Amino acid sequence: MRTMIGALCTRIGAKGSGPGQFGGPHFVTAAADADVLLVTDYKNNRVHRLRHDGTFVATLSTGYVNVGGPLRNPYGVCVGPGAHEAYVADFGNKRIQVASTEALTQEQVFSVESGTCVRSFGVPGLPTGVAVDGASRLLVADRLQGCVRALDASDGRQLAVIGRKGGADGELQSPLGVALDSACQLLYVADRGNRRVSVFRTVDGAFVRTIAAGLLDDAFDVALSPDDQTLAVSCVGAAAVQLWTTHGAPLGQLPSGQGADVASAEIGTDSGPRVADSGTRAMTARKRERGADSGPRQ
């Protein structure tokens, strides 16, 4: 079966800087085994925690003074194993901030004192998308240097570099969002400058294939369906979320005129895609529809 984007189901949040409001929602992630949905708010310098039904639970605001300054222009966010920790790409401060999801129960400052701060470490370049694999490695896209860095999730030590800057196969230009398959064997990278998705093996960083080469206008983020069959790519330039099979066949996109400034999409087990829209300053959720089998799994 394939997952298709359907009709608008619900709208979450609105433009603003108050509780439950977004200044610029950028990346969204969810934990399948816990009621945790996280959204980075780039312009308000904070991270929101929601339930899967869209109910706001807590907001991490600026004020992380214990480790070198406040959260500044957060980009990617991912949830670690067991949904106990969240990793935030603190783009403006060139570092990774780690938060305790269990401590996020109300609006509060991102700090050691509140129990929300777990640790922080600097990273080279400009960190954008983040993902954690089964070996407790943190995979961080570096927009500046055109690669993905594999770091030790506990202390930020660099373990490997995947890809390099360029336009050939296995090379990246301004990579942003990243996603892993369910077995953490394949890494999908939104290769923004090359207008495609590049796929690598996580075990050795070897290049596997490209998807939609030259067809993705300003690819910002990428997400996989729980069955690893469907790839959702948010394309800021096209104001749309495009759907592809993981072996490269097109499946369609958001209905015309319903995207404004799509930044990120996430496909949950309980619904269709959830979309962070920086243009309307809101999150949207869409119904999941089923279609015919999209072809052999690769």
C-alpha cells in the first residue's frame, strides 16, 4: 500500500509569539512509541512540545545561559531512543542542545535549573537536520561544508563524515533535513543545492542512490513513512510537500494552492503528514489515504 496526502484535517497554532503560537515553524519530529511531537520555532528561538493530536504541552524558550548563551534560530530536532531526550540543532550558535522530553510539562526556560537541559556541544559548520541511529550516533547535516557528520550522541565527538561538498553522486550542496529508515541502515538527505534527495548507507557512509534528481525546488526537509515505503520532501521553493517512493517513483504532492512556505513534514503512524508551514506560521495535519501498491520495495 502507499500513503498519499489527502485533505486538510486540522490546523495547529497561529502566527505570534505567545503560548501555542509560531513565529517560524521549521522542523517537526515525532516519537512513534511516546506521545511526543516537537516543533522548532526558528524566529521565536524556541521548541514546542505537542501531543500527537496537536495539543500544546510545553515550550522551551530562550535562556540557556549555562552553556554559552540562549537557543538561537533552532533548525532540526529529533527524538532519541525511548523518547527520553530530544536533540536540537542550535543553528545560530553552531551547536547541538539536548533536552529532556520528560521535563517538558509546562512553558519554561531551556536551562539546567529547570531540568530541561541535559547537555550541549559545539559542532563544525552550520548544523541543520539531525537524526539518531540505532548505534547512538547523532547524524548532523552541515549546510556550510556540504556533508553529514556522525557524532557520538553522548559528547559530540566526531566519528565519521558522510558525503562531501559538490554536485556529483555522493556529494551534497547545502544539505538540510535528514531522515533514517526504521532499521537505521539508510540515511536520506534533503540535498537542497542539488535539488534532490541523496541516500547513503549509515554503516560506512557509502552512496546508494539519488531520488528526484534536479526535480525538487528548494528541498528543505525529508521524512519517511513508518513502513519505509514513502518519502515526503518539503520543497520551500514550490510551496509544497512532494511524495515519492523510496526507490524514486513520484506519488504526488499537496493539493495545489494549499502550501504557503512549507518547511518540514513528518509522517506519523496515526495520521497523514504533519506539515510545518513558515508562511502561515502554523502546523497542519492531513488525512491518510490509501492507494494501490506503489511497486517493489528497494
